[in-house]
Amino acid sequence: MELPFQIQEVIERLETAGFEAYVVGGCVRDYLMGITPHDFDVATSALPNEIERVFADTRVIETGIKHGTVTVLYKGMSTEITTYRVDGSYSDGRHPDSVSFSRNIEDDLSRRDFTVNGIAFNPKCGFVDPFGGADDIKKGVIRCIGEPGKRFGEDALRVLRALRFSAVLGFPIDERTAEAVIAHGKDLRRVSAERIFEELKRLLCGKNVKSVLMEFSAVFAEIIPPLKAEIGYDQGSKYHNSTLYEHTARAVEAAPPTVEMRFAMLFHDLGKPETRTVGEDGECHYYGHAEVSAAMSDKILRNLKSDNVLRERVVEIVRYHDIPVDTSRRYIRRQLAKHGAEVFADIMNAHIADDSAKFDFCRERIPKIREVLAIAEEISAEAPCLSVRSLDISGNDLRDIVPPSPLMGKILSKLLDEVIDEKLPNEKSALLKRAAEIKGDIY
């Protein structure tokens, strides 16, 4: 395993001082999977004060000194170095009540969550793998180190971490571990919203997300309670060939793997059970479900402590995920003016993901949606005027026609509508002439 020269030198300095040192965790797992590691964590037999002495000539930050972790800024690289440790009991289901430092690397590996993360590497000694993590990587399986129930009882977030690793790596979860995941799903209620949100963002973008959503639906219903109503829900629609929850899982998988799109498709039909009506022909309808789903999405993301930019974008995608699809340039220019190029593309991609998760005949609409996306790109490349700010005149230019007033705003808005519809060129003389005509029409 080739290490950056800074990491090699960090290990060598610790060894020269009489201590052991290994790279551990994700970087070793990634290497064994054929993925180039980017983050390197070091575990050592040196105590925190001994680490600080070894690196007395460089900057050391006591990032987690209580738990034996310091950050060393060495030759342009920031590296976390942690003393081998054994954790005590976890009475709060999150943090160990006590930490005991150890001089044995296997003690340190034994406290970790999954076998794939319980492997260490040293350039001289090679790999230390007491729990068969390398074999589990070859088999492609997520398995707890030790007793799964105990691991999840120590920190309930590990439940979600197991699902995240399964979704991202594409590994199924070992049977005993999977049983414990389901049994401890309710313990996620004790975990902070911020920690859950960070795991969810990564999980939803995983390549194996549909399988994870389907197999562990009860766990996701604990995190996002409105999903519970989707499980087993018969949509009663000629467009749908699955339950509402399965449709959602399939739509998530079909969406581009961005955080915004995956959350939007997870939430896009939350409002269906609440808005269900049945027609005379027995067909179920869900009028207004997008608006209800958007309101529910907003509430969920606020509870998860999402940042405002992500929350607002997801809510907008959900609110408009079922708008009509029209290939006319006038329609597309208006949508670009309303949503912006990026969000409108997301809305169209939501259409594609939604139709991909229905009966096959619904997919016949996808080429038309892709045509809309192509036309939208062409229009955006032309840098069209899509906002009042982009007009070739401003309020100051209208002062000779109308004094500053709400009327001025109405005139500018009318001018923009006509420019977007390509009825009027975005040229100052033409805009001023038309502004005078609009004023005359109003009066």
C-alpha cells in the first residue's frame, strides 16, 4: 500500500521514537477495494503527550485530546493521530463513558464498527486484520466486529452507517448484522438530527440505495415517519406497478446521484396518502399531492437541520415535479425564468426518475423530456433575458414615462413577459416605446 510521503514520515518519526504506528480505517478499506484513498488516519501506541513531543517542531492541534486524538500539520498535510484505545460503556448511546489507552493495535481495532473498517497497515509490518475484514471485502459484505447488538447499542448512528456503507459500497449486510440493524432502528431517535442528516446525504447517493431502502424500510420510517404511510400502500393507478414505497425507492435510484435529487425523489410523493380521491371508474387520483409533499419536505428537512439552500431547492423540485412537459421554446423560456436553469433541469430529471419507476409505457414520455432538457440548454447558452435585471432598461430609464410607483414595476414586469415570449426585442429603444404604449393601455 503506497502512502503519501507525509504519512510515511509521520509513521517513521513515531517508530524512531520507539512507538508503533499504522494507518487505519477507511483508507485501508478503500485501498483493498481498488479505490485510491484520499484521507489517512494514523493510530499509534504513543500517548497524546508523547505524540506532541514527537512533533514538537510542527503545529499540533488537540482536536480530541480527551479521546486520544491530536491533529498534526506536517509538511502541508493535516493528519489525525489517535492513541490506541479501549472504550468503556456507552450509557448515552453515543459517547463512551470512559476511554482507556492501550499499547496494542488489536485492542484499538476491536472497538471499531465493521470488519471492513477494522484493518490497519504499516509499511514494515503489512496488514493487521484480526477480524477478517479483507475477506469480507472480497466477499462484499458488511459485518459488525463482535456482537452486532452491542456495537449498535454503543452508538445507534452505526445503524445508519451500516446502511450507508451498504448503499455506497454495494455490499449486502451480513444476516446477523442486518437483524440487529432492524432491531435497533428505533434507537436512532436518540441520535442528533445533524448526525442523521450527514449519513443520509451520503447514503442516498449510493449505487445500492434502492436495495437498502427496500430491505430496511422500517428503519427509514423511524428517521422519516411520513414514509411509514407509503409502505405497502396500493396506489390504485394505471400508471403504477408497485406500492408507493417501492415506487419511491425506484425513483430515488433512477435520479441523478446528487443530494438534492435523491432527497427530492425520496419526498416527492409523501403527500399522496393525504390527497387520495377515487374517480367513478375506480381510478385513484392525487390532485395537489405535489404541494402537500413540498410542505412535508420542508418540515422534514428543517427537523433534520438541513441548510437553507439545500432545503429550498429540494422543496422546489418536489413542488413542481409533476408540472406539464412542453417542448415549445416559449414554455421553456418561462420555466427558465421562473426556476433558473439548474433547478429546471432538476425538475425535468425528476420527471424522468418518476416515469422510470412506473409501468413501461410511461417511459415512452422520457424522450420528450430529454428534448426539453436539450432545448433548455440551447436557450441558456444564448444568455437570454429572463429577469427584470436583464432588461436593457431600468426604472431610471422609465422616469420620463412614469414616476417611481408600483406602476413602474408593473410595466417592467409586462416588458419582461413580452421579451421572454420573444414578442419584443430586448433593446432599449423598443422597450421604451413599448413602455409608453403599456402606460397608455393602463390609463
